[in-house]
Amino acid sequence: MRNIKAPQINAGSMADIAFLLLVFFLITTTIENDVGIATELPAWEVPVDIPIEERNLLKIFINGNNELMVNNKVMDVNEIQNFTYQFVGNAQNNVQWASSPKEAVVSIKLDEESSYKTFIRVYDELKIAYHQLRDEAAMEAYNLAFDDVKNPENRAFITELIPIQISEELPFEM
């Protein structure tokens, strides 16, 4: 019998090819960014019950079906921004809305089944409404949009004039 050797495969370049494929997939793959809330948290303080006048409280409830109830009225997410703007700013001096932006507090209450996506949409709409109010105040005081006010004291004046006071309540427990 003759000894027949099996043909050999040069594996030296296989590692190079594998490495190139790995680099190709790492470069072309997109990684989805997490969505979150860009908010600076205040320093921890011992909770204190602060009495809030009923007219200054904007109550938002998100139920398990992601439907909204705002001050005991059913409302769509798209209406939150305009309603918050009117409630907090209260340009018409409505006795059922906040007495001033400094006094206004927005309370968001969730159901256990509420989705995070709906909460984020509501939160974004609230932030937009407050940003509009701050823009108007900055325009009136400095003839600039709020984002264009660079002086720290002037920005602090506007944020003190129109503070964002949002309270988040934990979901109901059954």
C-alpha cells in the first residue's frame, strides 16, 4: 500500500480573514442608545410635607392603558404641552389655574401597568411647556431666548422666576 498524504490547507491567512470580518462587523453595527430623562437631581433632603394650594396643583394620572387624566379630565398626550403652558403661565388670570409659575406644581401619578414610553412623552411635553414659559420670560427681561441667555445670574433669575416643579408618585400597589 502506498501512503497518500491528504492535501494541507494553509490556515495562516484564515486568522487574518476572521479578524477582518470581525472589524467589519464592529464598524458597521449600530448600537441603539437608551432613552432617558436629562434631569439634574436635587440634593437629598428629608421629605417635608409642604401644603400646596389646590389651584396650584396640576394632577396628571397615567393609567394602565396609557390614557391620561389631567385635573380630572381625560386628555391626549399631545394636549399636555398647551394645557401645562396655560396652567402654569396663567396669562388669563383664571382662578382655577396656578396663581403664579413659582407656586405651580405638576404631579405625575402612574399605574403599575403604565408604560415608560408614555411617561417619557408626558415628561417631554411638560419640559417643552416650561421651556416656552422661560423663553417668554427671558425675551421680556433680556430680549433673548432662554437658551441664548449666557450670563449665569440672568439664567438663575429666569429659572427662579419659572421653576420646574414636577412631582412623581409611585404606582399604586394592590
